[in-house]
Amino acid sequence: MQLDLTSHYALVGGSTQGIGRAVAEELAHLGATVTLLARNEASLQQAAAELPRPQGQAHDYLVADFNDPATLASRLHDYLQTHPAGFHILVNNTGGPAGGPILAAPVDAFRAAFEQHLICNHLLAQAVVPGMQARGYGRIINVISTSVKQPLAGLGVSNTIRAAVGNWAKTLANELGGSGITVNNVLPGATVTQRHTSLIEKKVAQTGQSVEEIEAGMLRSIPAGRFGQAQEVAAAVAFLASPAAGYINGINVPVDGGRTGNL
């Protein structure tokens, strides 16, 4: 099975921590040269320096904030002018919207989340797809959420925007499938990250239950009986990015220990 990503270039969003960082590490381990994308330059510098280099890769980073789509697009455009090789792989990943009931969400929360997720994904794809088409190889992987398939309680804004990203990705997959480019979504379930911890802390504050009680309640809905690890999500992303996954296109891949209640 061809998993080698030597001589491939990857752009990974939200890659200084959590799932994004794990994805960057896995792609680098398989030989890809990775450009990290996030807003904190100090964290980016450290993460880039710590990535694996089995093929002597020269990893890089790009400073941009997903809360500012126009600046993100401009900086990526400038970056591509000085890095003509472009990217074989784009991993769209950024932090999720704040939790809470949907009716309580202000309208601006939907607008902000739509820009941060769908609009930024779209701008990144517009920038990198021409290079993918020119070489006949491209992988766009969107790290979203199992709420694409089954809305999650208490995540009203996230459920809404994640579904929009899922439909955007499926449409893009259909349009690009004949040019050697695949577009797929990886849907993490309850995964041990900073966001996972913050959601639990919010539930503790709202309910008065202990962390242990909240976690026990969450685990009852997961057949695997445990929370996922960022590296397990990264493994799914890396496979979809590889040559071995060339005939897998336009699908959602839950990585959730079996929690999602539908096929």
C-alpha cells in the first residue's frame, strides 16, 4: 500500500496543537514537507522545529488568523508567489465555535463561524487547487465533526456550520474528481484536545456535576468505551492524503469509537 508522501507538500491549518498538530506530525513522518498554518508565530516556530524529518524535509509555517479571511487569502497568495511548488495536500482544520443552545446564539456567532470555517476553507481551496490540477494530484481533507451526520446537543452554531462545510466539500469533490483531486471529510468524535477539555469544563459549570460524572455520561454513548486521541484522527487524515486513497472521494469518515448513531 502506497503511503509514502516523500516530495509531497502539505498545508495544515490549526497545526500548533491538538488534531492539527497531530496531522502535521503524521504527514511529516510519511515524508511530506509541511507548512503549518495558525495565528501564533511563536507556537508555529516551535511546532515546525519539532516536526519529524525522515527525508530531511525543510518544514515551514505561515502566520494567519482564520477570523480574518481576507488577510488569510492575501498571505497565502504572497506565500505561493515565493513557493511555486504549491501544495499537494490541504488539510482544512480550525477551532470550533463556542457551545450553547442554538436559540440563544447571536446572529453574529453564525456569521463569524461561517467565515472562519466555510469561507476560509473555500479561499484556501481556491488558492491551492490550480497547482493540484497542474500536477494531476491533490488531496483536500476537511477536519469537521460527527455533527455533519448527527447534530450534537449543546452545539447549535457548530452543528449548523459543520453541515454547511460538509455539503461544500461534497460539491467540490464532484467538481474536481476528474482531475486527480479528492475531497474528503474526517469527522472526529470525542477526542482528547483542548476543545474537548473546555466543553467538559463548561458542562461542569452549567450542571454542577464533577468532571468525572460528565466524562462518565459521555463515555456511555461511545461503544469503544474511551475518548479518542488526536493521533488516531491524524492517521485517518494521513491515509486519505496518500496515493493509496486515490479512489476515495466525497465521503465522511467518522473517527469516533462508534458513537455516531447512523451509517
